Amino acid sequence: MISAMTLSSATTLATTILGMTESTFTALHVLLSVIGIASGLLVVYGLLSGKRFDGATAIFLLTTVLTSVTGFLFPFVRLPPSHVVGIISLIALAIAIVARYPLHMAGPCRRIYVV
């Protein structure tokens, strides 16, 4: 079970996500986001200057996917706008990953990847 209620040592109920407290999981989610933003800025610099930063690109794509995926693990009742953005983000990232890796940015895939 991904999310479960557990009894903490203070005899209060605490929500856990993937075995972490909600606050620890939130910190992990935010850390992934910050790493994604920082590596993304480096990738954009590379795109503008004609340099390839393959490592930063892989880190950007991985942490951005993980940020979107972890966002879906937070408890919710109705589909919030953040989840709609997450779905759109994951679709765009899937297209970028396919254009970047299996298709090696050949032909029109280069433009698709950049956009």
C-alpha cells in the first residue's frame, strides 16, 4: 500500500507515503524539484550556447519526471489543477525523452525536443 495510516510513538495518527512521513516526503518532492530546476537552467544554457550537457540533461529529465510522479502520491480527494499540470508535464517529458534518446534528436526530433 502506497499511503497508509500508522500509529506514531506519540499515539497520534500520521500519514505515511512510501514509508515516509508526509513532511519528509514533501521535502523529497521539493528537493527533486530544485534539482530539476537547477539542471534545467544548465540545459537551457547549453541549448542557447550550442553546448551539450548530456549529464545535466539526464538529471533534468529524471528529476522532472520524478517530481511529477511524486506529486500524484500526495493524498487528494478530487483531481486538483496541479495533477492536470502533472499529466501534461509527463506527456511532454515522454515526448522529449523519446526524441532525445531513442530517436537521437534526428531530423524533426531536434525541434520537438527543444520545444
